[in-house]
Amino acid sequence: MDLIEWYQWCEQEWGKPLVIHPQGYDVQTYAVSTEGQPTECYWAILQRENGERTINFLIGATKSISESAGPFAYDCPLYFFELVPEKNAHWREDVKKYWNDKSSM
């Protein structure tokens, strides 16, 4: 699925995508696999019809996990936090810890 198709799919399913960011740049970083194959995953900021913005973890073209549900992945871009009101403080702390640990390596 190309980026235009991702945007159209997101808007149709969950709301207008303001930002879509690939989860990883190589197959080792994908958090999800289907039948042993890595599945494309993306971080997205979606805007609902009521104007509410949410951070969502998009898995393939089938599932979206919002910040409030606490996605199992922690490599969300930190700049997303500046664009979306906090829905899950514990998850955001885990994301910050992930990036802090990664930068100390």
C-alpha cells in the first residue's frame, strides 16, 4: 500500500490523518509479523470529525491502536506528543524511556 492509499484508508476508517510516520526503517524494527513476514506498521496522528486528535499505531491495513489503549510499541516519534493532548501518561513515559535508552547505547 502506498502512502496515498494509507491516507485514504485512515480517513475512511478513523479520521483525517495529519501525520503518518513509518514505524521502522528496516524489517528488524517492525513490531508485528503475519505468518512470519513483517507487517507494515505506522505511527499516525488522526483528527476525528469532532476535531479531537489522537496518536494511533496502525498495523497493516487492518488495525489501529490508539494511545489511550496503550500500544505495545514504544518507538512513537516524540514530536507527536507536542501535537496531541495526552491520553495515556504511563505509555508516554515508556516511549520516553525507550528513546532515552536508545540514545544511551
